[in-house]
Amino acid sequence: MQTNQQSLETYELKKPFIDNDRDRVYNEIFINGSITCHELAEQWGCPPNCISGRFSELSKLGLIVADGKKYLPNYKGQLYPHTVWRCIR
């Protein structure tokens, strides 16, 4: 039970930052028209896993939708598919 309480306390401390990041991600998708998580992470200079959760949240809220795939190279130059996201207008 202690772990759950600590998790809740940590979440409450981080919640304002999560909401702010969600807004930032949404605004970037809106401004760009469409973008992948990896492209945005590269623009922001952070790993994709730092912002991928915000894409999932926005999708679950019905604010963004998948709009196809884009093939981007990994660090070895191999191409991998990444979901392209766009805002629902």
C-alpha cells in the first residue's frame, strides 16, 4: 500500500508538467500539420520515450489521429515505420 501512496504523490507532483507537455505536443502537431513522435523528439532534443506518452494521451482524448506512416532512419541508417499524427480540426 505504501508504494501506491508514493506513486500517487509522485503523480500529483508531476501532473502540472504532464499537462503542460501535453499542451506543447498538441501545439507542435497543430503548427506542423502532422508529425511523428520521433521527429518532434528530434526537434526538442529529447528521446522519443520522453514524449510518446503525451501522443498516446492526446489520441485517447480524441484530439489527434494517426494519419499514415513515415519511414525514418535509425542510428544505423535502416528505415523503420513511424506513425504520423495530425490534429482533429
